[in-house]
Amino acid sequence: MFRIQRALPEGYSDAAPEELARRIAAAKAALGSRLLVLGHHYQRDEVMRFADARGDSFGLSRMAADRHDAQYVVFCGVHFMAESADILTGPGQQVILPDLNAGCSMADMADVDAVEEAWESLARVTDVERLVPVTYMNSSAALKAFVGRRGGAVCTSANAAAVLRWALGPGAGASTRGDKVLFFPDQHLGRNTGFALGYTASDMAVWDPRQELGALDEATIKGASLLLWKGHCSVHQRFRPEHVTAFRAEHPEGIVLVHPECAHEVAAMADGVGSTDRIIQAVGGAPPGSTIGVATEIHLVKRLGDENPDKTVVSLDPLVCPCSTMFRIDAAHLCWVLESLLRGEVVNRIVVDDDTARWARVALQRMLAIT
Ligand code: 13P
Ligand code: SF4
């Protein structure tokens, strides 16, 4: 998705780290309880040190909604997270993303126009009344609204199994809610969850939005329980089975924890598969002295190592890169949005229009009712 972040005014990009830190602290103190700074687990330390709360994408949105006194919510994360926060917060709250170009390449892989087209194609070969759309939290507000309008729900990596069980489980009367699910944007989360629920490879098919009829034939579509949108996370898809093999060869007693956005071949070799929060809990609960290989974003892995000095926490891929869009949020952008607020100027506000917000909220509330 195309977004434009204007260049920062003078005095930010070239300011020394200590000066930025001092100015951010001063702006926070002046704004007091009118300001809430949220930090996603993948943020850099220079930003995270100023977060009033840390968390995963959904947890942070809920915190924003619970803090009614916070007029300004500065969301240090990516665009879809700020949109979710705007949907869940009240009318007196304004959500700000310090760099508008902090998107999510995975969320951008399921553009709502492409999803509408896919739905129309599917309607020609299957009964879409029996097709339940489920979208991962990592998706635009427009896609969440699409799902809300068509009887589906949002899921997170922590509750995807419960949401899929709901979608394919008992519905009204004697029938199930749906015969199949269209799951987007992350094929890996969909596949890992499908396997965990007992579905087999032949129950799942990948829908390629760039190909006619998703590059599938009619029989495959009719026979599949899960149609998985061909999207992925460029950070998590880098982890390969060879990384697990190499880690286990070096640390035979080591523990392997992976995020469900990793490919199934990797997840199948792990000791634990879980969302960001579950990984944090698993590292915290591991016995002192453990060596833990983690397959997720590198800033979280490093922080887990720093905060668990009695354990050794390493990235499963020694060459892993950070999430490049999360990395766009830095101390200079944080300082700029805060000092703008001090001058009475709200920059980089994220606003979801009322109709989109209403239907996206329906999809989010269904998730909450299920889990
Ligand atoms: P969480 O939902 O755990 O915050 O993860 C978001 C994300 O972007 C994972 O890559
Ligand atoms: Fe998106 Fe992957 Fe970055 Fe998460 S880690 S924000 S899914 S690109």
C-alpha cells in the first residue's frame, strides 16, 4: 500500500541520541496523562524505553481503549495496529503512527479489492453462503470490515484455532456455520492452525490472488475446508528447517520456540509454536540455564535475552533481519510527533472512516465473543 511520510523537519534526523532521549522525556512529562505511548514487542530499544505499555498488536489496542483519559495514543508499531486502535478507542481519542510508511508487507498482500474479486470468483463455483471469511489481525481495516459484513471474524496468532473451530463448527440449527473458510492474509498461520486442528494437507488449498480462480480447479475448491490466501511474513518465512537442525546439533538440550507465521516444516520441528506473548511466557517459564532458539523478529529475541539473564536466548537464524517496517519507527519520529503535540499540532493521525470502523468492529467483536 502506498503511504507517504513527509521528511522530518530540521533538528530531528541529525540530533544526537542523547538529545532526542532528553526531548522525548521532556515532551512526555509535559503531555502527562493526556498521552499514552504504546510499544509493540518488535520495536527498537530506543523507542521501547519510552513506551508506557508493551504488548502484542491486539493487547495494545485494548490497552488504548481502556485508557479513556489518554487523548493522544502514539502507537509505535505498524499501520494495521494503529487502525485497530482507532477502531477500538473512543471518540475523544486520537491515534498517531510516528512514521506513516510503517506498514506491514503481509497485510498489504491481501488488498481488499483483490479479496472482493476472489469472493466473486469463488461465488461462481461454490456456495459463498457456506464460506466463512477469517482474517488475521495483520490486515487492513477495510479487510476486517469485509469480513464483518460477510459473517466472518478476525483472529490473532493466539486464538486462530478457536476462531477456525467456530467458523467450521456448529451453527444455527443442525448445520455447521460454514463448510469452508477463506483465510487471509497469512497462509502459514492458516496452515499451522489447520494442522493443529487435525486437518490434513488435502483439506487445505492455497489461493493465489494473482492467478485465475486462485490457480485452483473447481474440484479442489469444492473439496477444501481451508482456502489459504497466498500471503506471508517476509521476516518469519526466512526461518528454515536447516536452522532448527543446526541449533539442535549445537544444543541437543535446547528448546525451540517458533511463531506460527513460520512455514509448517519449521513449526513441525519446534518444541513450542505460539504468538509473541506465548513466546515471551515460554522463555520466562523455561528452567534457568536453558538455551532457547527463537524464530521471530530479532528485536524481541534480543530483548528476551537481556531480560532473562539466567538463560541463553538466540535467534534460530543467526543472520535474521529486523522487520523493516517496524524499524521505521525511531527516536527521531517519536520525538517529532510528541513535540508537534506540544505545539498543538496532531501529525500522522490514523483515522478509519465510520462505516469501515463499524463493520471491522463487528468482526473484532465476533472474535472476542468466541475467545
Ligand atoms: P502479534 O499479533 O503477536 O503482535 O504479532 C504481530 C506481528 O506482526 C507478527 O509478525
Ligand atoms: Fe508484518 Fe511480518 Fe513485520 Fe509482523 S513481522 S509487522 S507480519 S512484516
